[in-house]
Amino acid sequence: KGKDKTECDSKCKEWLDDGKANAHCGYQSYRGASNWNKGYQCVYDDSGILVTSKGCAGTYDTEPPYDGEGIWPILDHVWADVRPWVFYGN
């Protein structure tokens, strides 16, 4: 079983609330927002437990969508991470 979300609460300012998404089975998602966790993402189920199944993990973040200003980081993420996920999964 995964870790409880409360373990992350002391560092939440270092994670961006990404909301709930179909790529994450409708669960809550957070993306790394600091130097040490950029490119990482974590997903929690409705009970606040870290989801560790590949089917709900979503895309890899080799190109994080919030890495910079404007639309280019999002387009880079779609091309490098979302497109392969759609075709091949995790």
C-alpha cells in the first residue's frame, strides 16, 4: 500500500496541485515544482493513499508541462509524453 498524503503536507508548497484527470483514473494529481522534484508526479486516491498502479500513473514527465512560460512547455509535454502514452500506455 502507498504512503498517506499527510506525509507530503509539510512540503506541499513544492508540489503543484494538478487537479483530477482521466489519465490518473480521476484521482488527485500533483507535479513537482522545485529543483529536486521537477519532472515527478504523484497521484492520490480518494482516501488520500498514494496510487502505485501503472494504469493510473498517467504520463512520464520528461518534458513537464509547467516548465516555463506560455504554451511551448505544454506542447513539448504533449509531444514527448502524452502522445507516446496514448499510443503505448505505461
